[in-house]
Amino acid sequence: MAAFDHVRNMHDIALKPRLLRSLIREHLPDEKHPFKGPLELSHVVSTVKTHRLLSESLAGVESTDPKAVESWKAAVDAWVDRVFSLASSNMPDKCWAGICLLGVTSQECSSERFLASYSLWLQKLQSYIQYVSESKMVCFFLFKQPPADSHFVKVASCASLSDLFTRMGRFPRIKKDATSQAVKLTQPVLKLLNEDSSEAVWEVAVCLLCTFTTSFPSSIQRCYDTAEAAVVSKIMSGKCSVKLMKELGHCLALLPKSKGDEESWSLMMQKILLRINVHLNDAFQGVEEDSKGNEAMRILVPPGKDHPPPLGGQVVGEASDQRIKRSQQLQISSVSTLMRCSCTMLTSTYPVQVRVPIRSLVVLAGRVLMVDGSSSQAIFPFMTAMQQESICLELPVLHMHSLELLSAIIKSARSQLLPHAAEIVRLLTEYFKRCVLPDLRIKVYSIIRILLMSLGVGMAVYLTQEVIKNAFLDLETIAYEGDQTSSSAYSKASSEILLQPGQKKRKHSSTTVSLDEQTDRVDLEVGVPINPIPISLKIAALETLEALLTVGSALGAESWRPSIDSLLISVATNACKGGWTKEENHSFLSSESVPAWADFQLAALRALLASLLSPTRFRSPNLARGLELFRRGRQETGTKTAEFCAHALLALEVLIHPRALSLIDFSSPSNTSFNVVDSRFPDVYSYGNKQNTPFSSGIMGKGPNDSNSVDDDLYESWLANDDEIEIPETETEKDRDYAEKHSEMFGVSEENRQELVSVHDARIIEAKGDENMVEVQHLQEPIKLDGTVPIVGGGSLAAQISSRVVSDSIELDPVEGKVDTGNNVLAAITDSSDMEGVSTNAATSSLGKNKDSAIDLDSESESIPDIVDGDPDSD
Amino acid sequence: MEPELVMASSPTDAGIGCWDLHSGAELLRYRSCASPSHGLVCVGGRFVASSQLREPSASSGSVLYWSWNKAHAEVKNFPAEPINPLVSNSDGTYIVGGGVSGDIYMWEVPTGRLLRKWHAHYRAVTCLVFSDDQSLLISGAEDGAVRVWSLLMIFDDMRREQAKHLYDYSFSEHTLRVTDIATGYGGCNAIIVSASEDRTCKVWSLSKGKLLRNIVFPSIIDAIALDPGEHVFYAGGRDGKIYIAALTAQGTSSNTYGMHIIGSLADHSKAVTCLAFSADGVLLVSGYEDGMVRVWDTKTHNIVRIFKHGKGPVNNILVVPWMLLNSQSSPIRRHGSSLPPPLEKYANSTDEIAEVKAYLGTHGTSDEPLDASYVSVHTMNSQIEELQQQGSSAAAGMEVERLKLEYRRSMQTVQQWQKMYENLHQFCLDELLDGDQAGG
């Protein structure tokens, strides 16, 4: 190749063969060159994958020079030849490398090449598995070391086979061939699982089995029972690592798919549940009444029905019965694997409808959750402290899995959960009362969230009290961290409990944990990170409160809203007090992400937004503080917090300027043209008449003037009156100088309110055409609205009344005195409202106003916030 | 635009007419259906169900199922009494029917099991509606009552015993038979609009359980449809007019019809019996007593399309988006399962509800395995890691293999060397001995 034969750029396909050839030349071993080391291999693979060197695809290439295409093909040919010869090498390391690369090739190469050569590769790879299992002994006798004797080679060839089959699954036309190949391979794979002793081999064999079940379900059918027995015996053996147990459970859960009918799924589920129950009987001896096990059994196998064969067949069943006295830890790990397996069965897809035994599942989960390790000496005199200790050690794991099971049930049953929901809720609330370990609490919170979201209002009614009680418990430390006096009892109690997880009862102890130590930062002076309630738990609590506010903030919410709102604002304020932290995602030596302070801030802000947005009868006292927080948060460029704060401000804008947009303007069909022209300010904007406030017209500049130019007389009259009548609104303001506007407005609003009433005569109302007019008309209607009590004073008065029911209506009196025509009406209204006994809340009053949304009742009353706020302040 | 299906049925046996809303083409007509008002429902997009009008002497009710592609009813159910209104939740997992005795029946669709039956009203139930989030059921009856039921409560035996009454709210302000109910958007903050033969429509707050607004109409209202923006609602009257009543809209000064009523859609025709909105929220599909289905454009107040259903009055209109049909029908076709089993007549009280029949998981259309399912690279990398650590037995095994081969090769070399050495030694020895001999 010429030294200066440059390629056009990195995307030029002429580059690919060159890269590939140099890879082959320099990094791949061959017969003569030794293997330079495993890191070489990973370099080769990553290069191949990044540059898609094997794809031979011309997609996205501008020019296709046939010579380049040809040379690429030749290079790939060379690569395949080399890889194949490596895989046939009898040096184990070269052979291993060849097998690995064959796997990569089978997923990266072009479809044509794959279809042409998959059977060859398949033969090569499967020779390593079958060879081992069938002729191992022979090989030993022959003294010729077979390369496949290395575990590495076995594992690699299983993995590559799995990839090969996965790829084959994408070509429907070779499905038949692939299935028959898979059938041939199933036995050797099961043999590997049964006979081999290396965990790595088991793992990859299980993976291969899973590939068969998902891609070629019918291939397992013939040896379904053997497969089940093999997997179950591994699970029961207790010799496997946690990771392998997971894989085994997953594989067991997938097995019914190979048959794909309703019965095999139900049977598998029933067998698993029975096995779990049997294990629980052993494990819970001494910490639970014996009758519980039988009770559960009655539900698992209804009386009169046959017991299914034991899980994993007769042999495994008996064998494990003999080993029942094995150490508890092993049993528990099998139980948790089985529980996880049933979760997987519930949440993964299945081709046909199945009968989910919800009741059995709930009973089983409930049985575990109700065991707390307490043992009464009277009932169980032979229980030793040792035994108790060992069961208590394992209980959290079991509880976690039971909770997982509950959440899987909820997810799988969806709307059909309804008949069982009450039972689950009872179970959950009962458990929540006693649950102290943070991880478990987090899980309970997450289940509650799922329930709230899926079952809506009805569920909210059930769960509100429980959520609030627990959220308070978990959030109080942060909410009042600056507050030296309050809540120390609670937080101490909870921190105390959390520090002693073994102790299950919640008691208030008089530890001398100083309040300083309860802050959520690491106190450097003391040198101990004192964080009694982990951030992740607080995040979960906040998220659950958010869900509660989202779903059920209206039904019976008056009692708890104020305290929750103030809790959330103080949590958010405290969370953001120390400034904004960048999201730091780097974590050393740990693959799972640890929630950072930024996540907590985000959760706090999300909950705060929900609290501000969910309906109340009057404006949230935290609105200003909340807006300020969001505004500051938005400045944190590039963080999730900033993104969310921008969203929050958008959402709150609607709260501040509520709108009930109509499809068209019904009142004036002639206005259609006006609408078209004045599209910037569609008059369907319900508070459109307020956009001409003194402030806005000044600041917005041309906006209102534009509309003036196309306006009609009605609009003129609005303008004329607006200066006197309209309540100034901040609607066109940028939020930035909100507070400033506020102070400015107080004066105006005071005057305006006087004028508002004084000019309240019929003519102006008629001309103005805003809500007041409509109300007056309504009042003159012969049909008196029971229940709907229009307040003539306009939105301001309505809002006032709504905020302070009794005192405000008294305050109103002097104002009413100045009303000319509206006077009588107003009086009448006040009377009628008194008679109603309805204490003139925002709901009833605002409905009287024609423009008010019935749905946005509460927010509507907040839509005229300045008066409400301005009033007490100006006093 | 997404095609939509308009379905109409009538109390006379004129079948269920189907039209494509946008093209106007008439589609398959399902036979033999004489439905009461509010008795036609599309169950989860999977099939159509309708309760049937019965002779007064009939001892049992009748509910028929039609699958989408067959004109004749495939499944016939015979509930314990005649059912008037029929409703299904959006998932299509439950069917709820209101009986003439005032009982409400709730069946599970996949199994046909009668889950619950409870006495809801003193007289016949006339309409049933699910709330926005499917957790509440709202019923109206001939006695004028509108009641709100929490379905969770219905199934919670323990709470039921504690509670004084089963319902969450009972609104009794209507003096005559309730003719239609509609609920709006917003979960627990939603509004309920109910129409009655007392010539009023009443707006209720679901969260507070209070009457928000009472609107008196010039005629009896038989049908209500809520504008999706809930700016107004449309009320079909027996005088042939569809009145537009304000919810959040501003009123006009010209109040020809009465307070809160801001206009009407009128065609000089006979009574309006049912209303339904299309998915875009602009086209209002209305059924009339003269057997016509008129489609109004609510923006322009014009009729944009007319379908003729039959001679008898239309009393049910459904608008079903095709999207729903296509997405839902595919798994059914794939698995060859037809309609669910018939509904049970009586609840089997001894048999506790121990299981649910359901499709598991999400039914994503893409069964395409993802790249994540390829394992060899991952396995290789972990093996490489193991090799780097040099500690594991498997890695050692491979190393041993390699060393054995090396060893064999080295042994051969050693042997060679040894041989050479021996030769040399022999040679030297011979030389020395020879020299000695020579010297000696």
C-alpha cells in the first residue's frame, strides 16, 4: 500500500479494510506468533465494534468505490479465516481468543456472511462443548490435551454460541434449522450444568438455555423436565454465588415460555410457591405459629385439588427434603431466588393469558412480612437465642423479596388488582408501621407510589394517613434542621432506631445526640458522618408525598394539606440552603449509583411543585418562597435541577394566570376576524381583559397597542374602565421582579378596590362584559341558584372571603356601603350565603363568576392573588 | 388524521351502524341489537358489548358481545335481571351494568366472573360512568339520585362493614329521573355533570361533593357531552337543540335560553338522544330520534356530516379511534383467542376470588432482541479481567495448559542439551584418556 495513499476521512470505507488488516497483522496471534496478552484482545474487539469493521455495510457512505468494497470484503474474509484458524488452534490461549472473536464476528458481520457461514461456526463452537462432555475421558487416556478442557474455552464457546443463536433468531427463514440445532445442543448444555464444577460454566450454560427459551422456545420442550430439574437442583444446592442464583431464577422463570401454554405457567408458579412455603415452614419454626404454614398451604392448594409434583421433579424434591437440616442461610438464599423467580414470571411477558394466583401470592408475601423475629417463650420454649439470631439475620432479605413480590403482583394485575387491593393495602400499612430499615422503607414507599398511581383517588383515600405519618417521620430531621427546639424527640427516636436495626420496637430513648450531629452533612469537627436517615430514604418519602399530592390532593385534604405544605417548603428550603450541588456521578469501586445531594434537592423541588400545584382553597402561603427557589434553581446551568426548575416555573405560570381556553369565542361570532388578527392575545384567554393593566401596558409596549388598532368599541370601553376598575395583575411581568411589583401593587389595589365597587353600575358592567356583569345578570335571574353563591364584588372579594371566611365578610361591609346599584344585590347575596350555612368558600363563590372554571375553582381563587395578599399587608 | 369509527345503536332492532367518521364510509353493521340508552360499550377496544331491551315479562337480562369482524353476536350473556346502562373501564377488564331493580353488577371480563353486586339505587339505574382515573364509578337512577362509588371500597369487606353507607357521595338534588352523566378531566378534582328529566343539568364537584352549578334548560336534556377543554358542555334536548352551556366560558348578554346557556346547535329536527366527541375534540357526533346521526363542527356550528342509521331513534353513539382497535386486536389475532367467556349470572359466593386472568407484561410490538442480549463480549471482558488478576483457578488452568506445552518443548530442548553435554563429556573424557594414554 502506498505510503501516501490517504483516505478521505474517518468515515471513508477505504479506511475499514486497512484498519482491519492492520489489526490482523499486529494484534492477532497466529500459528507462529504467540498471544501477546488478553488486553490486546479487548483492544481488537473494541476497535472492531467502534468502527464497525466487519459490518460491510455501505449505509451512510457517500461514494461507493467498488474497489474499496472489494478490498473490504477481502479483509473480512482474511479476518474470518484467521479467527477460525485461531479457534481451531490447540494452544489454549489462542483457541480461547479465536472463540471469543468468533462470537464477536457472529454478531457484527453482515447478514449475508452470517447466513453463509453460521453452520460452520456453529459446528466449530459446539465441538468444544460436546467434545468435553462426551469424550473427555478418552482424551485423558490419549494424553493429548484437548484445548477445551480449559474452563475458559468452555465458557467462551458457550457465550459465543449464545450470540450465534441470538443472531440466528433474527432470521425467520433459518428458524427451523436453528431450532433443530438448538435441540441437539440442549442435552450437552444441561450436562454441563449438571456435571461441570465451575460456576463460570454454569452461568454461561444457563445463559445459553435462556437464549434457547426466548429465541427458539420449542427446542427446550423435549427436555423440559430435565431442564427444570437441573436448574432447580442448582438453586437448591446452595453452592452458587448471588449472581448465578439470579440467573438461575431468571432461567427457571423463562422455562414455561418454551411450552407457551397457560397450564405450564400456572403449574410452574404453583410449584414455586409451594416450595417457598415449605422452606418458610422450616425457617420460621419458633417465630411464627405453626398453623400459618398450613393456612398458606390451604390457599396454595385449594382443598379437593391435587398437589402438583414437586418443583424440579421427584428426585430433587426428595433430595432437598433430606438436606432440610442444612444451614439456614443456604435455605434462605434458595427461597429468595425462588421469590425473585416468581417476580420475574409475573413481570415478564407471556404469549397467552394466564391465571395469576393473586391470593396465594399475597398470602405468601403477607406471611413473610408478618414475621418480625419475635418469639414468645410461652409458645416456643425450645427456641434458642442462636436460632432467633439466625432468623433475624435473614429476615430483611426475605422481607425485601416479599415486597418485591407485592410490587410485581401490582404491576402484573394492573386494573384487575381491584378486588385484592384492599388486602394488599392493609398488609402494607400494617407492615409500614413496624418497618424501620431504610432499604425496606424505601421499597414500601415505592410500592405505595405504584398503588397510588395505578388506582388513583380511591387508593389515595386509603393511604393518605399512612403516607403522611411516615413521611413526617422520615423528613422531619431535614425539615427542621435549623430549628433548635422542635422535633428533636422524633428525630432522635428514629435515628436511634435506625442505628440499631436489630431492635424492632420504636421507642423514644434519651440519647444525647446533639442537634448539630443530626445535620445531614458530615460534621468535620466531630469526624463522624451523622446521617441517621439516609438521603435515599428521604428521597423516597418525598417522591411518595409528591405522588400523594398528585393523585389525592382534594379528597378530604383540608386536614393534612397545611402541615404537608409547610413540611415540603421547609424541606426544599433546607435542601437548597447550602447552595446547589453539581451532580457528581463518578463513584469509585461501586457500580450502583449513590444518590447525591443533588438528587435530594431535585426530589424536594419536585414535591414542592406538586404541593404548589395541587388545588387548595386559597393561595399557598409558600408560593413566593417556592417561586424564588425555582428561580434560583434555574440559574444552575446544565443540571437536572435547572431543567426541572424551568419546567416548574412553566407549570406555575398557569397557576398564577389561570386560563380556561374556549374553542372559539361564543359570545361574539363577529369577533372571529379579530381573533385571527390578534392571535398574540387571543381573547379566549380568560383573563384577557386584564392584560391592559397600567403595568402591563407600560412594560409590554406594543402588545396592547396592537390590539387596540383592531379593536372595537367594546374593547375601548374596557380600556377606559380598566385603569380604574381592573385589579393590577402581574401576568405580563417577568417573574424576576415579582416582589417589587408586589409592593407597588398594594397601593393600587387598595384604591382600585374602592373604585371597583363605586363604578359598579350596570352600564359599565354591561360595557365591560367581564364577569361582574354576568353575575349581576345572574342575580336578576328568577331561578335562584342554590349552592352557587355569586359574589358580586368580583374576584377579589371572592378570594378574600375564601381566605378568611368570617372576618373578611365583615371587612367587606364598608366597601359594600359604597356600592350604588350593586348594593342590594350584594347584601342579598351575603344573606343568602349565610342562610345557606355554606361559609362562602371559594368553591361556591367563584362558580358564580361565569368565567371561572369549575375545575380550576381553587386555582381560580388564587388567580386574583394580589388582593388577598395585599390586604393583610396593607393593614 | 387518525381514522375514527362512529357506532350507533337504537332501541328498535336496527343493529349497530358503523361509519368512518372522516371518510363517511359505512362499515360493517352488527345485527340484532336493541339497546337501551347508555347500553352500548366498546370493551377495551377489543369487542363491542351491548345490553338488550327485554320484554317486561323476561326473567333475565341480556348482554351481547360482537367481535369486530362478525356481524352476528357471538357471545350471549344472561344476567339475573334486565340491564340498562353498561360501561367498561378503559382497560376493558371490567364490565359494569345497572339493573332495573337498582342493583349494580360488576363482572370481570377475562373470566366472566360476577365480582360484586350491590344495591345502589331504589329504582332502576339509568346511567353509569367511570371517573377519569377509573377508581370511581358514578351512577344515576330513575329516582333522581346520582351516587359516587369508590370501587376499592366496594371490594373491601372490612371497610364496608364499618361504613354507614357504601357510596362516597349521594347527590339527591335532581327531582326526576337522571338521563345522562358526564365526568371531566382531573382525577379527584374532576367535575360531574348530570342531566335529568327535571329540565336541569347540575354540575358537581367530585372533590368536595357539592353542587357547583345548576342550569335550567328550556327542554328536557337527554344527553351531555363535555368539551375536552371543559370550557362549555353540550346538552342535547328533546326539542332538537343542542344547547351550549358555560362551565368556564363567559356568558353573553343575549340570554335567550337562560342563565349559563350561551348558544345552541340546532337543525330543526327531532329530539337529540345522545352525544359523543371525536378524538380531536372539535367534531360532536349526535344521535337523533329521527334515526339520523349528525356530526357538528363545534368551531363553526355547522353540520359536517350526516349518517342515516335507520327509521327508529338512535339512542347510543360511540366514537372509537381506530388506533385502539388496531393495537388491541393484534395480540388477539395472533393468539387466536376470540371473545371472553360469558358473564356469570350469579356470584359464586363460596368461590373466593383467588386469581386473575391477565396478559402479563407489556405487549410491546417489537419482540426484537436488543443488543444487550449478546453476551460474548461481556463474557470475554470478564475473562480478560480474570486473566489480568492471574489469581483465579480458571485463568491458572489456562496458564497451566500453556506452560505444559512450553514445558514439553523445554524438556525437549533440555534433552537435546543433555545429549550434547553427554556427547561433549564423552568426547572430553575420551580426549583426556587418550592424552593420558599417549603421555603415559
